[in-house]
Amino acid sequence: MKAEAQTPVPSACKATQWDPEAILGIINLDRGSFTCVGYAPSQRRRCRNPIARNDRAFVYGLLELLPLMDPSSRKFATLLEEAAYRSLCWRHGNQANDILKKWEASITALNLPTHEAKEKSKQSQSYTKKSQSTGSYYTRYTDKHVKTEQDRREAQQDQQRKSRQEEHDKKKKEQERRDKEAHERRQQEAQKRKEREQQARERAIKERREWQQAWQNYVTKWAAFKEAKHEPSTVQQAQALIPWPVKSGLFRDLTSAHVRSFYGEACPDTKTTAMFKTMQRESLKWHPDKMVNLYRNCAPGDADKMVIGMICRVVLELREEAKTMASR
């Protein structure tokens, strides 16, 4: 890398007996030129990035002015802070405070005179007119540019704060929207769950009533069937008259599962000790030997005989289950 042309610091350093370029470490000894004064952690050394030309010229101007000023003055501190900001590349701008503290410590260690600077300037007769002229020029120059830079930084900081606040407000608003949507979803799900539970209860009540009505119909039809004077003349008529132990009461719906469900759901004695006696009575109704009482003058077909046998087996199974439960 080609070394940058250095702007020489005038004899002000000699007059005040301290060299800001050396004390502040402006020159990167690895490069022999003015590079960023920040530390590059990834390289474990001082940064070698060049400084912008206008910043470099500004810093060299400050190096001319600083030796002429009272180190304890507010203006000295302001200019030193500005020099720190301008001596860093864009990557290490966040190290400005650290650099400033380092420089302040180095200057403090010099034990430079403060109020005595006036008398010392009187003793430097050969330096007075030119240095005062130069100092006055750089004072005006730096005052203008420091204020401009400070205004720029303040505006930048305000913009950053505004951007952070806008981002914060945006995230907060988005979170509130998500929370509201989640709350509404939970409410909707709770409402739907409540409706499903209500519907399930209503279905259960309705089904319970249907089974109760089916049993009542079964008992009523059996009483009427026993008292009936009309004799069926065909098997189809007999099938229509017989009170079958299924929810619909129809011959076509007879299966072992439907018969078991009918007694398990419709019979009021189910799951009680009275179930055994009830099934005992039912077994007498549906015993194959009693088939003649069901079909009377009609000769039942093979399908009818199979159905009667199936009903009898289911009833006997339920009777045994009831007996086992009663004996526990």
C-alpha cells in the first residue's frame, strides 16, 4: 500500500513541547502513514483502513491547533472528541469513546500547563504573530466544521432513535395484532368446543329418550301382541306383527349387534341386578320351542328360524353376563 502524503505539523509542537501526532498515535507505524486509529479484533492489530481525505485534513488542522489550547478547557475536549471521530474508519466508528479516553489519559500524563499557557506564549516571541494567525484561522475552521459535524451526528442519532422507535412501535403493533388474533382464535375455539359439547349432550339426551321410547314401544307391542285376536295368515304378516328386540322394531334390522345394543341401551334394568330376571323372562319369549306362539298359524321359514335362534343366543349371553355381575 502506498504511503499517504503527510501534512507536517508546524513548530507549534516545539513551542509547547508536546507533539500531538506522536502522543495521540496518529501515524500507523506498520504503514508509516495516517490510517484508522481503531483496533481490528479479527486481525489483532491496529486497523489499516485509510481515512477520508477531508477528515484527514481536518485532523491535521486540529493537530496544529491543540498545542495552542488549554488542555483543561471545554473547547479542547470538544476538538479532541471530534478528532477521535474523524480518525476512525466506518468500521470502527463505535470505538470513538475508547480512543478519546486513551488520548485524554496520554495528554493528562504529560502534565501540560493550563492557565500558565498565557505566560508561556508571551515567552515565545518568535512564534506569536504567525501562530496566533494560524490558530485564529483553525479556530474559525474547526468551530464551523465541528458544529457541522456535531449537527450531522445529532441528526443521525435522532434519525437512528426515530428508526428504532418506529421499529419498536411496529413490532409492538405486530405483537398486539398477533395477540389479538390468538385471543380471538382461542375464543372461537372455546365457543366451538362449547357448541360441540352442547350438541353432544343434546344428542346423548335425544338418543337416551329414543332408547327409552323404543323400550316402551317394545313392552306395549308385546302386551298388544299377546292379546291380539287376529291371526297372521302369512309369514310376512307375522314378521310385521311380532315386536322384535331392535330399536326400529322391524324384522329387516335384526342382527346380533342390534339386538345386543337394544337390550344394553333400551332396557332400564341394564347394569343392575334386576337384569338377570329380565333376561330370564326374555329367554322364554325367544326360545325356539316358543316359536309357534310367535308365528301361530304360519309356518316360519329358514330365515325366521335363524333369527329366532340368534335372538335366543344373545339373550342367554346377556343373562349369563348379568348373573356374573350379580355374583360379584
